[in-house]
Amino acid sequence: MKRKLNLALWIVAGILAVVFLVSSSTKLFVPKEKLAGMGGAASRWVEDFSPGALKAIGALEFLAAVGLIVPATLGIAPVLVPLAATGAVLLFAGAVITRLRRGERATIVADLVYLAMAAFVAWGRFGPASFTRLTQRGVISRARRGADRTVRSGRFARRSPYRRRASRTPIG
């Protein structure tokens, strides 16, 4: 059960990361006027924000995309994954509020779906499938041991620089 939940969390986090990367790249690199005309009625919310605010939203979305995947993949500070998912929940809550304020009820469905996905990742990574629990059960450490074996075995195995080598000259 935990493996299925972990797999589902990785898939949902990956989908969210792709959505955030695409969305952030348009907000960061496309001018405000062109961005307002790109998606028809769905992108009219851009008119309420300054170009600087759009760049800030794009930067937050980029950080969310990186934070959902990179820390857990590299094994460096994986606690950032649920924090990034919580930030994504806040971003999508702001998007839902903006759509409701503007009366764009027809285009709110995608934001609600992404909000639910981000909440699922935050819940799962803070709770039952947190990376600290996976480490305690040994799931991650077993995977790392297997990766260590492949690097250290074979013809091109690396020597540890800290391993003591035998002296070739006799002491006498």
C-alpha cells in the first residue's frame, strides 16, 4: 500500500512540476500584453497584475516545480517537497480566489484540480509517505545501497581517497 501511495505521489508531483514549468516559463518570458491575449477568456486575469507581479508569480511557480522534484530526487533536504507542495496549494488558492473575484467560474475547474493535486502531495509527503518514514523503513537506504554497489563494483571502480594503502617499502 505504501509503495502505491509513494508512486502516486511521485506521479502527481511530476505532473504538477510540468504544469508549473510551462506556466512559469510563459509568465517569465512572455510580455504581459501577449500573455493576456494568448488564452482568450482564461488569461484575462493577467490584466489585474503588474508585469513585476507576473514575474514574481512565475518565479514562485518555477521554485515550486523545482521544489517538488529535485530535493527528493537528489536526497538533499527532502523535507522541501511537502513545503513546496504547501506553497503550490497557496498559489492555486490565490488563483481560485482571483477567478472567483473576477467572476470567471467557467475557467476555475483546472485550478481546483491542481489545488487538489497539490494538497494530495502535501498531505502524503507530510504524512503517511513522508521521506523520513521511507528512510526509517529502509526503502531509500536500500535503493542507495544498490546504487553504491553499481558504482563501486566492476572494472572502473573508484577507490576511496580515505582508504589506507599498504606501504611498499619495508620498515626496518
